[in-house]
Amino acid sequence: MPHLVLFFSLILCVVAAGCSAGSTDDPPATATPAATTAAATVPPPTTPASVADPPAPVSIATMASSPTPSETPTALPTDTPTPAPTPTATVDPSLLLPDLQTLPPYDMFVQVWPEGNHVIRFSNSILNAGPGVLKVLGESDRSTATTRVTQHVYNVDGTYDEHPAGVFEFHVTHDHWHVENFALYEVWSLTADGELDEVVAVTDKVSYCLMDETRSDRPDAHPEPTYTVCDQIIQGISPGWIDTYEYNTPGQIVDITGLPDGTYALRSTVDPDDQMREMDNGNNAGTTYFDLAGEELLMLDGPPTGVETD
Ligand SMILES: [Zn+2]
């Protein structure tokens, strides 16, 4: 659980004072007394069936004595862009491509920040369901002072082609390197028929460390992890492996301050800008429906039918 370790490192980091300054991230998963009460009964036991070894929930109560972060949380964005549907690519049989899929978000609960913001914290898992590895390498570009990311797209004969795939950035709060713009988190309102209606809250441009964290039960999953370090040299997700950011990881939030009670959907989309070459761009989103009542959040098994929405 690298991010669990990371999390506690972060607490130490905050205790040591000042090392998270300059970050635009949310405070660590420190709960207010009210949120502690709510969080003690969550996260719900529901976890995706395809996660072979779901992370054990960490009691928020044990974190209540953590220092209050001094930084101001990111304000709820007012602009809520909706990505255009990406056409499904035709699969070239000469290529061994990855296929990125987001599992339905889980471990969801409402956290109230000292500043008054209400955020949904949740765990996010990304599966490589394709036959090919997602492998990216960084290269420093002095002219632009960035670290460009190149994806190695493998052919069945073992050779590979290079595909530009965005930028690595050093994430101060996580203290390691991320691929920029790798995930998009949205809360949607629903129509009376339970269809996704409008984006009502969003966390855009989430950066991510790509690594083999949990082996799925897919028969073609690699037996051992290959990518285990979040550096700027090489990152990846092996076939059949899952990369998870747990709910207590800084940034694992959508700010829902002011959102009325009702039934909504949290939709998480991997590679929303289509930076990575993969088999199918039509299956990148995972969706979890939930009821919101004040600080209580109830995850639902599926889209509701005939609900009244605000
Ligand atoms: Zn990270």
C-alpha cells in the first residue's frame, strides 16, 4: 500500500511543518468531529468485485488528532466542462495495446473541512484490461523545462513505436512524479430516468503515478508487479494490474459544497484527454450512484429508476 505509507508520511510531513506549502491539494484526510462520526460508519463494505484484495479501510478517528492544515482548499470550480464522447478505436491486430478502464469509485464518504467545504472522498482504481503494457518514459526537455512523456506502444513481434503521451510533473504533496491529466472526477445530476444529466461538480486534471499495485483476477494478468516506483524515468501498468489511489490520498476528492440533497453519480474517467494509445477509449469511465443527505452519503448498487432529482 504505497499510498497508505505515503499518507502517514504526509502526516509526519505536516507535523514537521511547511513541507506541503505551495501545494494546491486538499488537506490530508483529517476529519472534523462531525465528519469523524460520519466517517466512522463508512466507507461502506461495497467494493468492486474485480478488486482481488480491497484496501482495508483506515479509521478516520485515528487521524482526528492530526494538525489542521493551514492551506485553503481549492474552491469549487464553476466551469464544468463535459468531454466529448471519444470514438472507439479500431484495434490493430499487429499491436499489443493496453486498455485502461476505471473501476466504479468506492470507499465514498462526505468529509467536512474546517473551512466549511464539503467534499466527497473516494478510492479510485484503474485497471489495464488489455493484452499490452501501459509503459511510459520521461525525457527532460530543457527548452521548455518540462519532462515529456513518451509511451512505448508494443507490436506483437516485440518491437515498439514511440507515442507522445503528455508530461510528467513532480507532485509536492505526494513527493513523487505523476503523469499529468490522467484522471477526471465528476459528479453528475440524474434525469428522472436515472440517466446522467449534467455535471454539477468536478475535479479536473488529476495527475497520477502509474504503477502495478494490485493484481486483478484476470487470467492473463502478469504474475508479478513490474512497475513499483513513481519516478520520472519509467512508469507503467502491466496487463491485468490495477493502480489505486485510496480515499485518504491527497487529491482524492470532489468538492460538493452547496450541492443539494439528492441522488447523483460519481464518474471517474481515466485518460480524459486521450494522451495514451490504447485499445478502447469507450470504456474509460467508472460510475457509482449515490444518495446524498447532508453529510450522509449512501452508495447505490446501480442507477436508480424513477427517482426525483432536484
Ligand atoms: Zn501520487
